[in-house]
Amino acid sequence: MKLHLHLTVESGKRLLFLVAGCILAASVYANRPTQLHCLGNGSYCVFGQGADIESIFGPGYSSPSYLQITVQGVDSTSSIRMPGTAIWEHTLYKGGEVIARFTDFIDSESAIYTRMVDCRAAFTMDIHVVEDDKITLANGWYDDSSKHSSSLLIYKDRGLSIYGNYDHPYEQFQHIYTKGNIGLKQKEQYVYTLSFEPGVSELYCIGGSSFQQCEENSRLATMRTASFLLERTKKYWHSYTNRRTNFEQLIPDNFPQKKEVVDQIDNVAVILKTQQSDQGSVIAGHRYHLGYVRDQYGVSRGFLAMGYYDEARKILQFYWEIWKDFGYIRNAQAIGVPGVFHQHENDEVEITGYLIIQAFDYLYKTNDTDFVKKILPMLEWAWEVQKKHLVKGMLPFNGDETYVAGGILPRSALNDGSAEATLLFIESGQQLLSFVEENRMWKAASVASDREVIKQTKAAYLQNFVSNRQIMANNPSRLTIEAMPPYRHGFCAGSHGVLETKKDNGGNYLCPKCIAEGLTFPVIERKTYFLPSLALTPAYFGSSLIPQDILDYNLSVIIDNYNRKGQVSSREDSAVTIGYEYGFFLYALTKQKEKLAKRILADMLSVVDETGAWVEYYHNGIPMGCNYRPWESAINIEAMILYATSYDK
């Protein structure tokens, strides 16, 4: 099997990083990169790339990966997921013949990844361990000649990056253990080779947060058969699948793509569940082992749309536990690693609106008033911190906002008024105030005062963000350069990463490295950007803030753009489609009963990769960026469910 090309670029240049990271070798899909799939049980997680293991991390989802396993000596592979489960089956080919079959799964109750191997002709796998002085390797640690076994213990000391410059503060163990006709030999200092001979064998990757836990899990792997672990894992997944809403009944039989949509619902249900931690948080894909507020808003809606109410509640519970300890929520927070936050610019806006709306989405689906009352102090905080950023009826952008992170809007616009953040402020405030008023949880004077703030913000919204019926993504008049904050935590202009910065006279934010290097930059451009796709947001949130005739006009612009280009994209001059824009577009078209919805559904299904996932971005329809994405997949599946269940021929 051809090895993947693994390229990385500074995270500040995110789109370049995303393009490079997706250029991976493929044999089954010769003209497109092999996409990743996830096996996870909430504590231990593996991302596979075909039959290769691209990363292993845990126990604990906010852990670094320092191990890869790649198959050698074969021509191609085919991979398929067992429906209703995260159990994968791979077939290896050489010279047109099947030489091996694998069954891969993570045990539902322990940090044990198992690969059951039926080998017909010899082949090898290479184990690649990260070269670092924090890694210690112990070959032959757990060998048992009576079981024809081999063993490689990998110990990680405190350190190695979870993401960016956020180091993992705990020790951790990984144990590669084999049974059967598998030999293990050292090839280089940090590279080992597994040699497979014909017959039935088993390969295990076993994790541990401590030496004791790793050995206890290893003992379980030796005492129990792989078949036993497989059967209990099947039961776990079938139980999860059976809790899902019965879409076979809900979707009309005359819906032309019924089978494809039902199958895709199963794909997304597994995508979300495998990446949800025991603590409730859902990671944002294979690169981002943190809990991102924005991403998890879409994931929560996906869970709710599929009937997984417990999973949606657990996301909110994750935030609640962190907020109780620290008194705030940031752009992203580590899972099971207290005190690690991925802070971006303006983290008190936009994501805080999402957090409030997410709680009420859950309430409307479940009527779980007691839970929302319990987390109300966090929601009150999320409301109050937004208010202090209100200037001229506008809130600024969060620094990890999708259009900014994707390079569609420049980072220099972050202090401008944001149409989306301001809309979220209004909608989240209205829902919060209705709840506390109905349940008599605030004084009447406080409710009245905040309703007046919302009233004034709504009154200014169209003037601030609509010009000639076009929706402005940003409004530079919110702040002059002089009035912008003198300091902030975020990306520096010199691309040194996310860190403390200071504003220069031109509105650029420089870190100490920029200043030490004597970097200078021109005055930031104060430009207004029009993104018709912002007209899709109100439909998604059920907002009536923007008059329907303006939304209709902007939707018509998006439709005309699509008809000219044949693809969904945020800007007419862009060939990049943000992965969730398909879902936003279909959602709005379905609400408006537009016939184009049928064609967009077909487009959405056509870009689903071989694992059943949507990805972070598409360039001319080609996947790029982070694979197996929960946020995009959840938003898109909710839109598909809305369209399919309301289908009327």
C-alpha cells in the first residue's frame, strides 16, 4: 500500500494546512485522497485511513497521537463499515488476489483496539513512533511464547502536543500486542515491522492512563478472545442504533433517495458517536482533539434531529462542569485535562450565543426544564459577557469564526461589526429572557432592561448590516483603529501562532516575536464584505430578524451563483465550499419549498466520501481540510432529514 503524504503548515495558515493535509495516497479511490474514519468508545480513539492506522490517542480524547501503523507489500485495499456500528472490515489485494481480511473495532468497555486478521499470503505492517525524548520503547515487554505473542510498550512522559502549543500534562501508555502468526522486529530506532504469515492472528493496540491500567487492559486482551470483545461491542452499537428515530417510517416511501438518506443517517450517527468523549464533548475531527463550542452546536442539532437526546444533553453537561470550575467557556476546551483552553480573539461573543441557543434547542426537543434551570448560571454568564461588547448595536467576530478561519474574511475584520454574531446575540437573548420570565427567575426590572437592549439592537440591525438588499458580513464602522482593544489573545500578524498580541498604529496585532523581529505591516484595510450565504443563517436559526423579501433576494443571488458555477460557495469568485454550506443551502431551500432542493441533495450525496462523511472544505468538489467532520456532517444530515421527512411529490 502506498504510504500517505503527511504535510503540516503553521495553523495560522489554516487553508494551506488543510489543502496540504488532505493530499493522501489512495488505491481504491485513485483520483481522490483516501479519507479517514474513526473508531472510538468515548475514551480510546483510532483514526483509520483505509487499512492504515493514521492516529491513536487516549485514554482521554484530548491526548496526543504518537503512533501510526501502515500496511506494506499490498497493491490496494477495500474498506467497509458494518451498518449500525463502528466496526470496519478491510480486504487487502496483491496481484489481483485477496491476501488478507481484517476486522477492526475498539472494545466498547476498555481501551483496546483489536484487528482480527485472516491472512492468506505474507505481508507486513510498519509501526511508526514519534521521535521524541519523551517517548520510551520497550520491546518484548509482554511476550508470551505459549500464545505465540509479541509486544511493544510505548511510554509517553508528560508533554507532546494535544493541539498547537497545548501540551498533554500526563503520562500515558500504548501497548502493541499480537497473538498468532505475527513477528515483531525493530527496523529503525522508532520504526518496527510486523510480519504476518498465513493463518488467523490478532493485533491489539492497548492504552492506559497509568502503567497499572495499561497492564490490566493487556491482561484483558490475553484472557478474553477477540470474538468475545467483538460480540459485546456489536451489542453496544446495536443498542445505540436502536435508540435512533425510525426514519424508515418517517421518510415517505415515494421519496426517491430514501435508501441513500437512511444510510447516510447511519453514517453520521456513527461519525458523531465515535468522536463523543465520556465527558460529553465531541472532538472536531482527527486534527482537533478539543471541544469547540461552534462545532458542538451543530453536532448537538444533529444528535437532536436523529433522536439522540442523551448525547445532546451530555455536550451541555460538559460545558457546565467546566464553567463551574473556571467561570468561563472559551472557543475550545480540552476534554479531561482541566485548565487547557484554546482561546481565540473575542471569545465572549458568537460562541456564547451558540451556547445559549443550544440549551434551548435541547429544551424544545425534550421539555427537560430542570436541566436548563440547573445550567442557567452558565447561560446567564454567556448572555452578560456578550452585552459588554455591544457597540453601535453590533458585536464583533469571534476569532475562530468559520469564514475567518477559512480565509474567506480577513482577520483584520475581527473588530468590525459581525452580522452573524449580532444575530446570535439577539436570538439567544430573546430565548433566554422568555425562559427566565416564564419561570419567574429574574426580577421584572432586569428582564425589562435587557429587552430594551435587544429592542435597540434589533432596530439598528438592518441599517448596520443590509445595504441595497445585500447582507454585509461585516461593518467596519463599529470601531475605529484607535478604539480597537490595545491588546488581545489571538493570531499575530506575523503568523507566529495564537498568543498574546499588542496593536500597532495600523491596527495590526503583533506578538513579542513580531516586535523582536522588527516586523512592520501596512494599515489594515477597512472594507465591507458581502456574503449572500449569510442569508441562509436566519432560516437555520428560525430567525425572523431580517425581512423575508431581503432573505429571498439573497437566496436568489445564491441560486443564480449556483446555476452559473454548478457548485455551492460563499463567494461568487471562490471555488471553495465550506462543508456545512450544503446543509444551510438545503435547509433554506426546503423551508422555501424551492425545487432546486432536489438537485442540492444530489450534490450533497455526491461529495460524501467513502467513509460516509462530509469534510471541512471542498475545492471544486474535492475534499480538503479535516476529514470525518462531526460539525459539517451533523448540519448536513439535519437538513437532509428536514427535506426527506417533509417530501411532497
